[in-house]
Amino acid sequence: MYFLTEYYEYYFYGVFILVISFIILLLCYIITFKNPYTEKNYGYECGFDPFSDARNPFHVKFYLISIIFIIFDVEVAFFFPWAISIKELMFFGYYTMYLFIFILLIGFVYEWKKGALEWE
């Protein structure tokens, strides 16, 4: 019984959050319009209407752009830990990140010159 009286505030807030969440979800379900039509239920594929089976091969450009995006996106994710610990890194951290950005820029310019970012 001592356990329940000591943490009653946490139980109250937990139940309160669950009740409020349920009420908000219920209101969203009640208030929204339910007007299904063919265009709304139609599958969406890369901005164009599907014209064949999904197992047909795609143009290589789709894969190339997605791989380039993933590579540069993962590299940009390295900026967050660097930005958090910038005071502890001092000059070594600055120069290392400038070198990293320079290498990233070289890769970007290379991709640009090769025409990998051109969409035909």
C-alpha cells in the first residue's frame, strides 16, 4: 500500500494522458469526413500513375538518386554530434569538420559533374 501512495501522482498523470489521448483520437475519428472515392484510394507511386506491374524493372536513375540521397543524408547526420560537442573539440574539431565538409563537397561536385543529379 505504501508503494501506491508514494507514486499516486505518476499513476494519475499516466491515466490522464491515456484518457486525453483516447479522447483526441475519438474526436478525430468523429469529426473527419469519410468520403472515399477512386482517386483517393488509388495507389501512389513516385508522382506518376502506375502503368504496369510492380515487378517490372525501374530506370536506374531512381536507384542512383536514392543512393546519393542516403549517402549525403547519413554524412550530414555527423554534424549533430559535432555541433553538440563543439566546445570540447576546440580547434582540432573545427579543422576536422572543415576537412569532412571539404571531402563531402568534392563528392558532391563530382556527382554534379558526372550528371548524376540531372533528371532527363
